[in-house]
Amino acid sequence: MKFILIFLISLTHTFGFTQTQDEINQQAINSYRKADSELNEIYKKILVEYKSDTAFIRNLKVSQRIWISFRNAELKTKYPDRESGYYGSMHPACIASYLEQVTRERIKTLKIWIEGIEEGDICSEPSKTKE
């Protein structure tokens, strides 16, 4: 049994399957940043595409500010303030992973305004209809 464990450990080191916690945290943070960047790009596209609809733009901006507040409140609910070290070294990766998840959900919501909806989905108007 001991031999198998040593073999598996050396195998993971040989093929580079090991990551430090800092590397895991950084990878999760980078993944969240990528999603956040995508969200900002979509948001800007919507602002440009619908610039003549001032009521829509005004409400979109309000909605986005509220969504950010909601996202931050949900994060605080998931990870309430605790004493230092309470959540362990994975905490930065967990936060980034959660933020990426909710950001990707918001991206789906906003993409409707760029990509459109199926024709006949009357309740989803005024976003454009898919061609």
C-alpha cells in the first residue's frame, strides 16, 4: 500500500498534476476576471445598440447596479465575515468560483438583448427577435 501511495505521488509530480494553493486561487481569480470582462463587453454592446432607447438604457443601468449589489450581498451570505483563517486557504478560489458562476448567469440574461429571442415570445419583448 505504501509503495502505491509513493508511486501515485511521484506520478503526479512527474506529469505536473500538482498545483499549489496559490496557483489554484490565481487560476480561479483569472477565470472570474475573464467572465467579468465578458460581462462588461456585453453590457457595453447593449448600451451602444440601444442608445436611442433612453428609458431602456436608464433602467438597464439601474438594473445592473442592483444586480451588483445583489451579487455582493449573496456572496456575504455564502461567506459571512468570520475570524481570519476561518475558511482556509481555498477561500479565495471559492469566492472567485462563486463570482464567476453568478457572473455567467448574468451574462446569459444580458445576452438576450444582443442575440434576441424566439419569435412569438411576447412576454420577453422588447428585446430583438432572432433571425
